[in-house]
Amino acid sequence: MNTTSTLLAADSIDSATGNRLHSLLRSSDSATPAVLRMALAASIFPHGTQKLLGWFGGYGFTGTMGFFTGTMGIPTPLAFGVIVIEFFAPLLLVLGVGTRLAALGLAVVMTTAMLMVHLRNGFFMNWFGTQAGEGIEYFLLSIGIALALLVSGGGRWSLDRYVTRS
């Protein structure tokens, strides 16, 4: 292969990678995804701070890792991933950076929590303390918002949109 064909092949790879990145970050100028990003971030971030920092009555990183790995039997890398996703994905959503990836991470975490822990408690939240635990309604809403963001991207006022504008 000569130098010219090597450079053309490299340009083709760079172009394909750039196109995939552009597709991942592209977004409309609609304000709706921005509202969804803020709502999802606001509802998940306190849970992430409980798990990572011990705020709002949480157990912090060490306590949460111990509970996930010891009591629940979750493998260490997955337990670590849950903590990282619940803390950092809402921050990314607020900024609109990597919106689709952040939403995907949250959708996976919420779906797993819903199926592993909360499904057995029925549909409704435990507003009156009469159930064994929380139901799945919060999780369904979170998953629905995350899926909408996967489809739409970050929307207006997202850094994703700013980077991909032509």
C-alpha cells in the first residue's frame, strides 16, 4: 500500500468515526428533551449522592459497595458501575453532554433495580408505609424518560447540540 492510499484509508476511518460520533450527539432544537434531561437528573442525582457521598441519609461509597456486593451478591464491577452511573449521569444530563449514553446507563440501572428488587412490591410507591417496599412506578417513569432521551438526544441548551451544529 502506498502513502496516498494509506492516507485515504486513514481519512475514511476518521470520517466513519466522526459520522458515528455526530450521530450519537446530534439533536433537535426542541426544548422538550431539555425539560426531560432536567427532570431525570433531578430525580436520580440525590440517589447517586446517597450512594457515593452518603448525603441524604445514604451509606456512602463503602457502605453501598458492601451492601451491593455482600448482601445483594452483585459483582464488584457492576456495583461500582451503578454508583458511578447514578452520580455522574445526572451531571452529564444537566450539561447535555453524552446525553444518549447517560440515558442508556440510567435506563439499564433503573430496569435492573426494578426487576431485581421492586417488581415484587407491586406497582405503587410505598406512600403510606403499608407495603414491604417501593413499587415500580418511579422506575417506569425514569426508564420512559431515559428512552425518550435515547431517541431525541439532548435537545436545546445541550452541549451535544452545540458541538454538532453545522
